[in-house]
Amino acid sequence: MRQFGYRRFDTSDHSRNNFWIGVIGMGEGYHNNHHAQPRCAAHGLRWWEFDGTRYCIWLLEKCGLAWSVVWPAKKAQHSTDPGPDPTLVISSQAETLA
């Protein structure tokens, strides 16, 4: 499915985001987002990129079963700049320490 989809980030590979695979795969179809921010728990960064896995990880974190989870910063979700930016990802551990 590498040839179908869109590229939000200019990564060194040929990864693409695919909406339909993203919906069926609970967010795993947004592979370009994942390659741009590999440690981020959420792959769906736009409001229309459904990411069910994000909510599962969020629930596990709230129950204390997942920790040091890296979430996208608000800037990443609302940015119009398609280029990767290391400041777009925040760590939940860093938030609690601040």
C-alpha cells in the first residue's frame, strides 16, 4: 500500500498515510506520521485521522499501566507546516517533572 496515500512529513523513506487503513487499523495506517515522530503514541495527528490505538494507550496511562508515554504537542495537531519539527512531540514524563 506504499503507493497509496499522502505524505504530511518529508521523511527519508517512502512511507505514506492512508486514511482507510488508518480507520480499519485503529490508527496504524498513518505510517508517515509514525516515521516522522517514531516515539509518539498517537499516529493520527489531524482531527480526521481516526486513531483508536491512541485512546487505548491513553486509558492504560490513566490506569497506571503505561508510563513515559510520548504524546503529540498541540502544535503538531494544529500545525499547517508539513515539515517535521522535533518540538512537536512532548513526553508525559517531562510534563510531570515540569
